[in-house]
Amino acid sequence: MTTIYDALRDSHDVQRKLADELVQTQGASEQRAEIFKQLKHELAAHATAEERYFYIPLMMHDAGIDLSRHALAEHHELDELVETLEETEMSSPTWLVYAKKLADEVHHHLKEEEHKFFQMSGKILTEQQKTALAPQYLEDFAQQKQRLAAE
Ligand SMILES: [Fe+2]
Ligand SMILES: [Fe+2]
């Protein structure tokens, strides 16, 4: 049975792959623009659905407050870095500096979630919640992706 952890990890793997690909791109190329767009959408869709179907249920418990706040603050930081990249000339060397910072922060955030928050939340969520949240997250994630693709 798919748990919320399996569902979240699927997108994490995509994020890691896209972040690594992004820093390998050069100049204002079509490839750079395309990978950036894919990563931006993946990050945004994942963060929204993860906040709704993982962190909000955790925040209902006192023991889940601090870890959720920390994760949400990091989502916000990632958003700001994406915004900075959008405001920076893609052909400039600065763009790659920010892209590397984004990739580093993506890796840091996912590692912290997978190695720390998943374990902590495992003691807070019930077994029933761990499976029930997976399809809810996945449905919202798919909707978010669709909405972003239509923009
Ligand atoms: Fe995540
Ligand atoms: Fe996250």
C-alpha cells in the first residue's frame, strides 16, 4: 500500500534530478529555460500539496508544530530563490550562482524531510493517516501541476 512517504518521495526524486540537471545547463538556452520551468512547477505543486496533506495534519499535534514551521519556512525560501532566478537575466553568470544555491537548498530540504521529519512524523501520524493521506496528496499534486501547466 502506498503511504504518504512513498508519494512524497516520488516527487523528491524528480526534484533532485531536475535540480542536478539545471546546474549542468549553459547560458540562456532552451534547455535551461525548460528544466527551470519543470523544476519550478515540481517544487510549487509539491510544496502546496505537501503542506495541505502532510504538514497541516502534523500541525494538529503539539509535537508536530516546530518541524512543520521549519519546513514551511524552507518552502518559502525556495520560492524566493525561484523568484530571484526569474528576475535575473538567464544568460548572466549570476543566474547560475542562484541556480546552484537553489539546487543546494533543494537537496538540503529533501534530506532533512526524508531523514528527520519523516521519522518524527512517523510517531505522530496514525497508520491509517499514513495511507489515507497519500491519495489526497497525489490528487492535489496532480491538480496543482495541471494548473501551473495551463498558466
Ligand atoms: Fe517534500
Ligand atoms: Fe517540503
